[in-house]
Amino acid sequence: MPDDVRWLSATQQRDWRAFRDGTALLFDVLGRELDESSGLSMGEYEVLVRLSEAPRRALRMSELADDLAHSRSRLTHTVARMERAGIVRREPAPDDARGVNCVLTEHGWQVLVAAAPGHVESVRRHLVDVLDDAQLAALGAAMRVVVTHLRGPGCPPAADGAAAP
């Protein structure tokens, strides 16, 4: 083994594994419960949330991919599936003939309104209510630092130009 490797200490290894296992288990249960209650995947739900928060309930596909930290191709497949279900539509961007907007339909809004209460309850039950206020604040602060790093110049973008996850 190379001598210049900066191995994790026992404490760092413990914390890394707790993070890795905790996030995997959390996203698995949240995704499963969301699918069971609404038929939506986590990716689809996040697309609906981002569009619902955007002006005119529309975002450029490239902006949506960056916001979600998805590759362009992954988002394109997700949006195509959602478009077939009638919950979003794609249309040319009015300010750029090459650009495409993803727009939340009225049906998509109703799907989100129906799905949100159950999903929020799952997030509360499996994360928010499990931690005390200080732990939740520390988790949020730590993850904002990681997101800033991963979206910054020190981390190469994904192969298709999307922000690094």
C-alpha cells in the first residue's frame, strides 16, 4: 500500500460508515414509502417540488438538472416518463430557441399536493423527529459545506456537464 495515503482514523471511519449507512437506509425507506403512497419516485417528487417553487412553475431543463444534481441524461429520462403521465410538459424556452423548459402541469400540481403530506410525515418520522434540534442543525450545516465543495471549482463536473452530485 502506498505510504502517502491519508487513511481514515477509527473515529473518521466510524462516522463515514454511519453517514453512508444512514443515508442509504434513509433514502431507501423514504423512496419506498413515497412510491407506496403516491406512485412517485424520489426523483420525480423532487422534480415536482422544484417546479412548484419556480416562477410560472417552469425551469430550464439544464437548470433543473443542476438544481437536482442529476445528469442531463438522467433528468431527460425522468422527465420523459413524467411527461407521459401528464404531470409535466416540455416546451421551447421563450428566450432561447435551443433551450427547453420543463413545466409543471395542473395535474402534476395535484399529484404533488396529494403526495406532499405523506412524504413530509415520512421525513419527520425517519429524520427530523429522530434528531434533536442541535443535531439536525449540525447535520444541515455539515451538508451545506459538502454541497458547496462539490459544486465548487475543486470538484470536476459530471461527464455530461451536470453539477457533481
